[in-house]
Amino acid sequence: MISKIYEHQQHHTVMEIIRQLVLIFMKDPAAVEIVKETFHFTARKTIDSLKQDTHGKTDLLESYMNLCVQMSKKSSDVLADKDFPFDDVFEMAVRGILLPEYLTVKACCSFLTDVITKKAKYTRLDVLVPNIATFLYDSLLKCVGGYSPRGNELHVTTVFLAMNLSYLPIATQTMQLLLNQENYPVPQVTADDKLRFIKDVIKERSSKRRLQEIITTFSMICRGIAGTAYAQQTALSMQFR
């Protein structure tokens, strides 16, 4: 019944009900196939709905990404299944990086981080990541560079770290390719700033806190607020995290 409702109305409140039902019954052997079918059906309908109107349905994207993260943690075989539209869901998460809603960006980055760190499980990533790397890093760098509200750049830290750990050569090459462009991501950042950022990011493979400091510093340079009272206060607050 709930699938029929969702077929006609892709609303985040219906998604929340589906999320709860899927998580409750996914460990029941008698319900495994029904749960899998429901999850796959929900994926296809959600993708179709968000392609039509991502900005107007950020609550739906957030709810769905949270469901995918939970499924990846508790029943990764469902996401790894050949019938699951993994590539489309991954691309949908990348598209969510530059949305203004804080919690939506957090959910999308959580999904990307989780699956990238499980590359051994999600073998399709070895083909997908090289093909989508430019789109992924363009979104990450623009989020850091000021295209998104302040604070959203904190969520992308884990995605940078996951890519460093799982796909370092691709991460390095793609960042160099994009940041070598003039006036990218914004005119006020210098070539030296960008070279330093690439060097500092790619060498960090263990400390989320340190990488967050690197990203925040670069973001402030891009936004033209480096050296301000706000920047000093932010730097001070990060020391106590």
C-alpha cells in the first residue's frame, strides 16, 4: 500500500514511513525480498522525481540519502545488488552537494563518504568514479569556494578524506585539472593558494580535524574573509573541537 502511495506522491513524509518499515523488516528472512523490491522501487521513483525538481524537494533527497546510508551500514548487499541503480543514486548525491540546505548536504556527503570508503564492496565505483570525478570535485570545490552557504563546506571534508584513502591518484589529478583553471573556483584565490590547498589536502589521509582546518582556511580565502574577526573566531573554535 505504501509503495502505491509513493508511486503517486513522492513526498518526504511518505519516504520517512518507507525508511522506518525497510529498517524494521530488512533483517526478517521472510521479508527480505519484499524489502529489496520496495527499496529498488523507491530508488527509481525518487530519482525520477528529483530529476524533475531537485531544488523543490530537498527534504525528499535528505530522507532518501539517510535511508541509503543506513542500508549501506546495515545491509550493504541491497545497494550492491546489480538491480539497484547505484550510479544514478551516487550522481544524485553529488548533485546535492551544492544545494543550500545544511542537512541535505550533510546527508548527501554522508552517503558518498560511506560508499567510497567501502569500494571493495561497491565494485561499480571503480568504473563510476573515474567517469564522475570531474563533476564530483567541481561540486566539492565550488562548495568550499563559496557557492554554498557558510558551514556547508564542513560536510565535504569526509568526502575529500574518503577519496584520498580510496582513489588518491584520481583525487590528485582531478583537483589539479580544475584548480589550474584561471579564476576557479573564484577570482580572488591565487595560484599559490590553490597549489598549497592541493598539496595540503592530498597529503592528509587520517585526520578529519586537520583536513577540516585546511578546507575552512581555503574557503575563507575564496570568500574574501581571511584575516577577519570572523575567521579568527572560527579558527579558535576549531581548536576546541
